[in-house]
Amino acid sequence: MRWLTPLCLIALAGPLAAKEIKVEAGANAQERLQGALIEAEPGDVVAIGAGRFELTDGLSLDVDNVTVRGAGPGETVLSFKGQLGSGEGLLVTSDGVTLRDFAVEDTKGEGIKSKGADRIVYKNVRVEWTGGPKATNGAYGVYPVESRQVLVDGAVVRGASDAGIYVGQSSEIIVRNSTAERNVAGIEIENSRRADVFGNTASHNTGGILVFDLPNLPVMNGGDVRVFKNKVVDNDTPNFAPPGNIVASVRMGTGVLVMANDNVHVFDNDLSGNATSNVMVIAYRLKYDDARYNPLPRRIMVSGNRHGRAGFAPQLPGGEQLAAAFGGSIPPVLWDGTGSMTVASAPVLNMNIAQGAEMETAKPAPADLSKGETYAPPLAVVLPAEMEARAR
């Protein structure tokens, strides 16, 4: 039997120990930070020091199982105010990545985008457009798409011209303990399956939390979504989305909006100060050419929420007169009359708009949806233990 050489023993021992690559603020920050993201190997930590990093181009990461960690979202700031291109601040296209404890400011495009990045963790990150709500701000703050197993925990997003926290065309999603303020949409789950949205605060957006399904996208048939234990209050920012964006149609003062989705449960939330409605459930009403698409809301359950003042200035045709007819405020739950929905223990206003008809054809009337079918809730989303460990 031959003795193994030391070199063979090293090879059999597996990959070298993970390393920490430190990047401090200062001159040539762009080159040094991007260089660290290229140099990183699976298991490595790119540790970004405290300070302000003035960057002129987007950053990218395409290595699996890397952690990008700052000193805190108030301490480590990646500023893209001088960005020359129009892309995102940070793009991640690899699996098992952790992004935590840093801030991204004033990107021309999206703040932090991950695409096809399974098992990604966003923890304690902040994305902000510091000039306030503007149509020229980037569309999305935290933006994972086309991914399986997504965790967004403790994020803060302000000023996105589309959605602050957006998860699209993905599955097995948790968005929790996060804050979305002064965006068009605070939090949006779009064309995705199996999502839990809880423990968040959505305030001073145009719309607080949106659950959408849209036609003509690679991933369709969104549903199995739970929206619970959130604080969705005072969503009073005028819509500043660029014309043509789907969210440009979101009415100021919308709390939770469910459109064309299946098996969505909205429960145990604190909802108040939303001038149009605390909860709105509608069909998709634009023209489309997609035989796979179902434009109706199906199996929507609204129950056990705490409704404060709502519907006092509905942004609807004839909204002022409508509110006056109900004594100053319309009911807190607004339904366009399509699809299937059950609402327990909250007044409902049925707009009675036929599918394909214009809003102006509405025949609003109170509705009692409390005796409808009780839909079984989706199962809780449980992510792998190692993802939860990375979020501690």
C-alpha cells in the first residue's frame, strides 16, 4: 500500500477554509468592491466596512454561497448618486447568497436585484432614494425574481417608483419584519406561489401590500399567499409611477390590494388611515392575449383584521358622493364583484362591475360576504434551517 502524499491529503480534505475579504471606504471603492465580489469563493464573506462608498457603476455577484455583510444599514452606505449607467446597484445571480447589514442609496435602476438566485437571504438591508418620491427613482428596492426559497427579513425601503419590496415569479417566499414607506407599492408579491407576508409595516405608500397575477409572463398562476400580522396604515402618497406601469393604476389610499390571484388569505392585520379602502379585491381589467391567464380573484379570504378609519376619500369615479352616501366613509373592504371571496366580520362594498366593463359602470351596494365558503388557508411557508440560521 502506498502512502498518500501531503498534497493528496490536502486535496481529500476538501476546499480551503472560507475567508473574509475586507473592503474599506476610500479611494477606488468601485474597483476594490467589485474585485472582492469577483474574487470571492463559495463560503467566503465580503465584509464591507463602515463609511460611505461613492460608486459610479453597478456591482454584481455570481458566486454561490457568499455572504456580503456591512457594519449596519446606517453605517455602511453604498451610494449610487453618481451612477453613470441605468442599471441596478447590486445584481446577484447565484444561489445561497446572504446580503445583510448595509444600505444602497439613489440607484438609477433597481436597488438590489437577485435573479434566478435560490435560497437567497436579504437581512437588515436598507434601500432608499433620498430625494423622496419621484418618477425618476428606480423601480424596485429589494427585487428577487425567478427564484425558489426567498427570505426578506428586516428590510427598509423608501422611494421606489414601482414597489419597495417586490418578489416576482418565485416560490416559497417569506417577507417579514420589514418596513416600506413612500413607495408606490410598499410590498408586492407578483406571479408567485406560496408566500407568507407578515410582521411588516407598510405606511405612506400609494398602496401598502399588493398581491398580483399578470398575463404574458413566463411564470403564471400566482396564489397560496398569506398576508397577516402586518401594520398597513396611512398609505397616502400620491401615485408617482411612470405612465404605463401596472402600478400607475393603484389608487392612493389603498391598504391591501389583491388582483387576479388564487387562495389569498388576509387576516390578523392592523389596517387604518387608508383613504380608498383597507382591503381591495379586484379582477385584472386590461386587455390581454394569453390563454393561460385567469383574470379573476379566486378563493380570497379576509378575516380577523382590525379596521380603523378607511374609505373616507375614495379615489374612485364619484368617490366623494359615494362616501357621502355612506355617511362620510365607504366600507373598509372594497370588491369589484368578480370571482370568489369570503369576508368575515367586516363591512363590504360591492362595486358590481362586470368583467371587462369600465369602472364608470359600477353599481355600488353593500354586500354581506360573511356566509360564503370558508377556504382552507395555505400551509405556512417553512424555509430550510440553514437559511434561518443565516438570518440570525
